[in-house]
Amino acid sequence: MKKQCPECGDKIVGRIDKKFCSDACRNSYNNRVNKDSKNLIRNINNRLRKNYRILEDLNPDQKTRTSRAKLIEKGFDFNYFTSIYTTKAGAIYYFVYDQGYLPLENDYYALVKRDS
């Protein structure tokens, strides 16, 4: 009995463990299966990536200071970060992977990069 491609129904020729008749069918099948269920994850990852790039761009020297207005102007979204670090003194740093920011007074932020 010949195996059938789950995407187009054509018979599969080749290796015994082959699941699709072509790369196009494999891609089409996986895109269709993952489209809706992965939309939320994709959108969140895009926001995190954008936040990361903004922090990286504004913090070339690994430690600097910037204003809230400048972050917002570049499209930074304060609702998306990957972790929170609280120091012994009680200061709360918000991190997007290894790029972080600490809210200061008068709408300023200290930007830092965490050592590996």
C-alpha cells in the first residue's frame, strides 16, 4: 500500500519515512496547521523583538540613560518584557532578554545590558 501526501493526496515516492510528496506540500501543510494557533505567539515575539532592537539601539555602550518620550517615539511597548530583576535595595529592572531598563524619576530610564 502506497502512502499518501496529507496535503495534496498524491502518492509518496522515495524514502520509507517520507511524509510529504514535496517541500511545497510540507511547507503548505505546516503553515496551514500553525497559522491560527501560533498567531498570538508570533505577535508577542514580534513586540519583544522590536523592544529589544530599540533598547539595543539606544544603549550602544551597555549602560546609558534615556527619556520615556524617546522610547515611546521609537515605538517601545512597556507591556512586553521577558523578566524582572529586583535588587537587594529594591530597585526593579525590567529585561527584554539581556537588555534592561530601570525606571528613574522624572520619566527617565537607565538602560543596562546584563552580562552573560
